[in-house]
Amino acid sequence: MPAGHRPVVTIRSRSMVISVLCIDDEVPFLELTKLTLERSGAFAVDTARSAPDAFEKLKHKVYDAIVCDYHMEETDGIEVLKKIRASGNDIPFIIFTGRGREDVVIQAYENGVDFYVQKTGDPKVQFADLAQKITRAVRLYRAERERIESEERLRQITQFLPDATFAIDTEGRVIAWNKAIEEMTGVPESGMIGKGDYAYAIPFYGQRRPVLIDLALRPDAGIEQKYTFVRREGRFLTAEVVGVKVKDREAILWAKATPLYDTRCRLTGAIESIRDVTELKKTEIALRESEERFRTIVETAAEGIWELDSDFRITYANRRMTELLGYSREEMIGKPFAAFIDRQEIPDAIFRMERQQQGITDHFERKFRRKDGSLLCTFASVTPVFDCNGAFRGSFSMFSDITDRKRIEEELVSLNRVLEQRVHERTAQLTNALKDREILLREVHHRVKNNLQIIISLLNLQARYITDEKTLAAIRESQNRIRAMALVHERLYCSEEISSITFRDYVTFLVSSLFRFYGVDTRRVSPVISMEDLPIEIDMAIPLGLIMTELVSNSLKYAFPEGRKGEIHILGRREDDHSYRFIVRDNGVGIPQTVDWKNPDSLGLRLVHSLVTQLNGTIELDRSGGTTFSLVIHPREGR
């Protein structure tokens, strides 16, 4: 084992049998030790009659502890200990010997022995003492490994967090310092890990002082006073601090901290995330100023204006709108807008609500009932409002008073005919709404497919002007991915069911296209597709199609070099737990052991990992007998 290498330690349950390697050149005593320890049922003992025999066993098996005699013919226990520790192996080591010289004991502990047990005295007592020492050493070792592994997991997790994040243990020493906080402060992880005495405060305050993470560990009113505000939500603390200098730039920071606990609910430290909200605060101030200017314009407008929320309740009405309807603003806010329109307008109002939810800006006439019961005729302009995620938030409406004009128009008989015709047309629209929706969805799939084909054609044109082989290959692979997405929309367009496709037919066509694209003769490499008749919805079909494209493409490009023959198997089935299992297997040359497929350099495998995560799935690689990717998808509830 190379120096400095830490062996992988499997943390077992405390109730599991402890595996022990006993080293002693006295065979009778060695067998007695094995028999006595194993009789308790708590130990599984292997024996070695010499140091070389012991080192050979250590090459092939991992033990929980080593028990070694001090005096042996070829060497002594301390030399064995030195060699094991020099290799980087910190396994619990106990010297079990009849020699009790003080200098030997001191030397043993100086070289990292865990316990020193003498063979003298009552055998029952000495073996009980040995068993107790082994158990204690293993428990301490496992506890330490658990702590180290827990800190390492925490450090690795924090590295992927977008916000600046660090963590400390209960002694105030830094155990995690991620990339984001390195970029924010300019202090590298190597310069902060293990530091205590509030060293983590220096990059922000220029001095050592308690910060929010310390308040998460131990309540302190003095720390709270240093922040603009501190809010506690359960175990979480959030705070805002102004006037902090980060890299010689004054900043406003938002922080969130919480204590950390182990699996036994023992406090192990705390973690804090920090976000620079300086620009956000500036934006908020600018937004408030903009909103104030907007309010001023709206309040002095000649038209009535109101805002509705997603439930079509009034959230704002300007002065002119209250004058038109005769209600005060307090009487209107929070009420459904339908409470103020004429009852005959209800059907059209429902129709307009549907159009607003679809994102359609509308212009129409609307009749209201004033507070005194009189009729108010208006011309309305309505703009729907959506949030950044595309969710409907409500609408903004402007109303012009056309009551006098409508009173004159209503005297004309021709207007009645026009109104009757409009009512007839709208009734027909409502009757055909369901059919129109299906036609619209099919047309959307058709147009998406056509647009993707156009992108493929544009990439073909661009490829003609590219001479770099790597760039050209990237464009070709991108065309394959786009082609996989286009095929989903084409299948939906042609299918009677517009929400899902038959995945078996889709994969069959997709694989044939990839074989043609890479020019692989199916007599040399045979595709074998064994898949149940799985209906897959569009939001799963597209990422699944991209995954299949990447895995099959990898097999076609790399698995069968120099004319090698073989097969590519693609299997798919539904599991008993309603998940889906897909397997892509080839009997080619296989992926080299040196390739870290979970952290790949290639875009294709990174894309596969990203899509598997998107689908709430897992993927495993088996390199034996070629290459086998096994993918399990767990559909999310409510899909």
C-alpha cells in the first residue's frame, strides 16, 4: 500500500462481528486466542504465524483490528506496527505480549499503538481485557472515521452550492470553505480549512469576531445587534448586514445559518451561506422609485385602471376607476371583479378570463353596474401578466367611459343585428373549444418538428464551411440530438394519442437513423431491441430519447474499432414499483477503467448524467464483457 494512502473503511453497525487479524509465532497460544475471542460471537479471527504471512493477508482482506505479539523470531510487534503505519494504514493495532518493559510500552505508544495488553495473569481476565480493548479501539476508530467522512461529505456538498458557504465544528474550526466563498473573499480553501478563533470573519470585517454562524451554535444577543435584522425560523437563522467590505468593495450581504447534527442528534457544528445582495438592493430601490412614478401616472390618468390577481380579484384601483363606479377604493380592493360588472356580461367575462390565462392581450367592451345601480359602458384594454416561470399572475386593465356613445348606438337597429351575430359566433367558439384545442396541440407538435428540421438543415449548411474535424463532429452530434427531439414531436403529431408516444417504435426508428448516420453495417454490428410496449409522455420521451442517442452513439463510435463485429442490445420494461428500467449493452471493447464516467470530460456523458437527474433516475455502468448502462427512471408523482 503506497505511503500516505488511507484505506477505504466500511463503517459497520456496532452489532456486527469485528474482524481481527492475530499475529503470533506461538501456534498454540495463537489458536487459543482465536478460539477464546470467537467463542463470544463478537469476533471473527484470522491468524498469521509471521509478519510476512500477516502482510500477505492484509493485501487481500480488510480487518477491523490487528492483535500482534511483541517478541517473535524474525521481528517484533513494534516493527510490524511501524511498517503498517508507514503504509498509511491507521487500522487499530493492539500489542498482546508477555513482555511488560516500560521502554517497550513507551516505544509502542510513540509509534501509534492503540492499546498494550499483557499476557500475564489469569487467562480468563487477560482475554476479557483483550476483547474489551479490541472493542473499544474499533469503536473509537469507527467514530473517528465517521467524523472524517461526515466532514468530507459536507465539504464536497458545499463545493456544489452556488452561494458562498462555509462550515465550522463545535470548536469553531473551519471544516468547509467552498468555491463560491473563495471567489467572494479571495481566500483559498487551503488558507482557511482548520483555522479557528473566528478567522472566517476576517475577510468580511477585517477582524476576528463572532458572526451569524456562531449565533447558530450558541445564542448571543450581542451578535444579533451587529446585524440589520435577524429572523429565526426553527433551527434556521437569516440576517442582513450592511457596510461590509468584500475585496475592498462595500457590500450588503444576506446570510443564512443553521446548526449541524449527526445521526444521533448530537451537535457537530454549524453551516452558513452568504449571498451578495448589493446589486439586488440597488435594483429594489430603483424598482420602488419606478413604481412610485408609475403610481403617480396611473393616479392622474383620465382612464379607469385596475389590477387583478390570478384569482381575478381586485388588488388596485386608481382614483378615476373609483369615480366611474361610485365605490371607494376600500370597497373594491379584494373583491372579485365580477361583483362590479353587469350580470349579462358574466359569460363574456369568463371567456375573456380564459384568453388572459392563455397570454392573449384583449380589447373589448365591458358593462358595469355603478353603486347607484346605473349602467356604465366602457372600452377595456386588458394585458395579462406572467411571472418569470411563465405562471399567470393576473392582469392590468384600462377602461374608457363610452356610456354616452353606447346610448346613442343602442338606438340603432343595425347595432342589435351586429351584437346578435357576435353572440352567435362566440357561442360557436365555446362549442368548438375542445376540438380546437386538440387541433392546436397537433399543429404545435407539427411546427416544433418542422422548426427542429430547419435547425438540422441550418447546421448542415454551416458544416459545409467547417474544416476542423472536432468542430464538425460536435455539429453532427448536435444534429443527432435535435433529430431525437424532432422524432418525438413527429410521433405525437402522427399518433392518435397526443400526450404520449409508443417508446418501442420510437427507439427502433431512432437506432436505425443512428446506424445510417454513422455508416455502420447491421451485418457487422447488429441492433437487438427488446422492449415492452411502453407509452411514454412527452416530458419523459425527449430526455429519454437524448439519453438513448448518446449511449447508442458511443457504442457505434468506440465499441467496435477496426471492423470488429458485435451486437448492441437495447432493453426496456416497467418494474413492479411503476418505475422504468432501460438497458443499453454492447459486447465491444468496453470503456477503459481509467475513464471516470461519473465525472466525464465529454459533453455526451455529462448530458446523460444531467438528463438522468432531470428524470429523477439513476444510472449504473458495468464494464465486464463490454459496456452495459442500466438506467432506472422513477416518474414523479402527479406527472
